[in-house]
Amino acid sequence: MYSTISLLSGFLVFVIILLLAYVCSRYLGKTWQFHGTAKYMEVIDQLAVGQDRLLLIVKINDKNYLMSSSSQGVSILTELDGDFLSEESTGPHTTGDFSQYLNRYWKQFRDGKDSSK
């Protein structure tokens, strides 16, 4: 009897932790997203190449630049030719909330279980 209660209470605590993680990720995702409000500049894309090193494609007055950012500072590497789409116009895969990720992985897990039968 005691082991059943212990098992149920452990499962209940696990579910509560998952729900809290979901609520916190939704709240923090909405409030902590940094969107610069620069009038003439826009970060089109960024790539982390180290712990504190980034490569950035930045659009400044209709020109695109490849820039590097590190703890030593920011520098312009070269001007780029061509048109680049901003992160907002590339589609919903750039942002997502916890429920989308959870549903996607749950579906993969469920499909994997069904195919192994």
C-alpha cells in the first residue's frame, strides 16, 4: 500500500514539474525574446561558432554585411552580395513554444512505438 502511494505521489510530482516547465517556458519565451528596435539595422541571421563567438548577417541601409561578434568586440568582415530573408519571413521553424516541441517529439515517439510492433 505504501509503495503504491509513493509511486502515485512521485508520478504526480513529475506531472506538476512538467506543467510548471511548460508554463514557465511559455512565459519566459514571450517576455525574454530580444527584438531590436533599430530603425536602420536588422540582424538577418546569426551562427554561434564558439562559446562567445558569433557570425552575423546584418542589413544596414539595404546593404548586407558579414560581421563577427566576440568578447573582444564586433567587426565587419565583408559586404555581401545578394538578397537575404529576415528571420521573421523564413517561417515558423525559427520560433516555437514548448507545446509544439513536446507534441512533435511525442508524435515521433508514438510512431516509433507503433512501427516496432
